[in-house]
Amino acid sequence: MAAHKGFWRGAMVNLVLLVVIVLLCGLALEVVCRVLPISDSMGWNRTLPLAERAKRFKVSASMKIVALGDSFAEWRAGEGSNMFDLLQKDFSDRGCRILNLGQAGTDVLDYTTAYRNYVGFKPDAIIICLFLGNDVLDYDDASRLKETDQASLESQQKGVRQFIKRHSTVINFLFRMVKQHFSSMQAGSFDKIVKAQQAKAGLSDAQVRSRLEKLDPQMIEYARSDKINGWIPALSVIFPDYYKNLFMESSQKGRAAAESTIKLIRDFYQAQGVKNFLVVLVPESLQVSEQYDDFFKRCGYDLDNFPLPERRGLTRYLQRRLGELGIMTLDPIPALEKAYPAYIPLDCHLDARGHKVLAEAMAEFMRKNFIWKSAPE
């Protein structure tokens, strides 16, 4: 009997030791994965939900800043390498706290909604990260197609998958690897976007098939398996001249979208009455350097006869028009151009280096142009 008990006691000890070892190895792997470059492409899911970020914010801070934006603002927020984490650290001597309300997949309409729902105090500054790749839109049309509210913003951050992704880089990575081989696990966003935009543009199935043939087959495979952001190649199928129509200062479509976006920002600016109001004109990578072009060409975009000066037309136009309204703008293209590469490979988002560069550019701009409560020591 004693031998039998000793056997089970030993088995339990071994089992406990095995569990402890597995957990420690998993923890070590998690730490390693979070510092490797691969974590850059999985940096949107570990951030806290908007409501939790607002709840934890220190309203008693001597300098309160609200940051608004999409995935560019949200990327790895709270981990230390996000542009606003770095900016807060830079101004820590002033008692600065930044409430980062960035959320992937949103636009300027959503930014104003997030501010209205989660900011119950008067900030000392407001910073809007305006991503020129897809934030500049005809909002007169968009406002009729959707109603943005707090519930819809929060619903995007819930669910079992979001919970797992938010708490583990390793599981997130493994999930992405597995679903590349099982179509039932894939989001199907690429084909959904193509279908939606096809209906909007009035293209036939034959026209879509013909345009799909112009894309690099590997990019289509990557998009369908969620290895890359599906909207980038999907949009090119319907609008291969999308960036020309958006970025060229002579483009009527780009000008109309810019004016609609400016109107939204102007109304928000005037409603808040905050003097330190900055719009950061976050560029698409192909506006920064032609060295990023290969990815977009493989995705089917027409970049022929489209030199850098023309790609930056939208930036110049927004700076001029917003400046006329008394709204400060920051063009980080020169800083990002010097820091090449600063974007995630096969993507349009900034990597850790890009966030650091942008944080430094914002800090320099703020020191020169913001009105502070007291001068730094």
C-alpha cells in the first residue's frame, strides 16, 4: 500500500513539474516573440479596449493629451514602442499623460465618436493621426451609409479570438500559421471587399477576373490566407489608380475627398476649443520613398509615371487648407524618408523604427508650436 501511494505521489510531483516547465517555457517564448521583429505585424490586438483605456486614464495629470487615429495610433499601444507611449515618456517631466483612443479599422467619423464617448474632461491638447492612405474620404457619402456609435466601436474589440490575441503573441502567431492552411478559419475579407467594391463600381465578373490576373498570384494567396492586409490588394482590383486619384493635387476626386475630410476636422476643432490641436499627416509608404513601391505594384496598383513630388500633392493641399483654418499640421515625410526602412514589410503600417521617428517628430513640433501651461525647467 505504501509503495502504491508513493508511486502516485511521485507521478503527481512529476506532473506538476511538467506543467510548471511547460508554463515557464511558454512564458519565455512569449517574451522572446514580443521583442522579435515578427511581433510588429501582430501589434494591434494586445491593446486594451477603448472603455478600459479611458477608465485607467489619470484625469489628475497636469498635462492631458487625447490621441485619435486608426491602427497607426493603436499599434502596440501601452507596450512602450507605440508613438504615443514614446511621446508621453518624452514629456514625462511635465506630468504628461496621453489617452490613446486609436483603433484599427476606423476613420475620422469614428475618431470624433470615440472622443465624444470616452473623453469626459478638457484636454490640454488633441492630436489626430490622419492616415492619408484611407482616412481621406468623401464623408458626405460615408455618413449616409453608416451610423457610428459607442456600441459599434466596442463590439469590434470583443469575442474569444480578440481576447486570445490580446493576451498572447505566441497563440496569435500560431493561429495565423494554421489558418493559412484551413480556409474555414480564414476571414475571407479579400473576396468580400472585392465583391463590395465591384458592385459599387458596376464592374462585370469578367472584368474583375481580368484585373485579378494582373496581380501577383502570391499576393492574392497571402490576402486570402490573411497573411497580409486583404484590403490593399482587394482595392486595387477595382481601383488600380486609387493612389493617383487620391494623392495627385490635380485630381478632382482627391480634392473632393480632402475637402470633405477637412470639413469634419474643422467642425471638430471648432467644437472643442483646444488651442493645442495637431493633425499629423501620416503618409502611405509609397509617398515616402519609391523603394516601397514593389509591394504595391505586386498588389496591382498603377504607379507608372507617378513620381514622388506628385504623390505628395495631397499632403501639401491638406497643410495649406488646414493652415488657413488655423489648424496645425505635421508632415513627417522628411523624417521617415531619412529613416528608411520604417514600414512593416508587405504592409502599409509603420514598424517600431517608424513609430520612434514619428514620436520624435511630434515631440520636436510640440516643443516649438504648442502653448504650454508653464515653461520646462
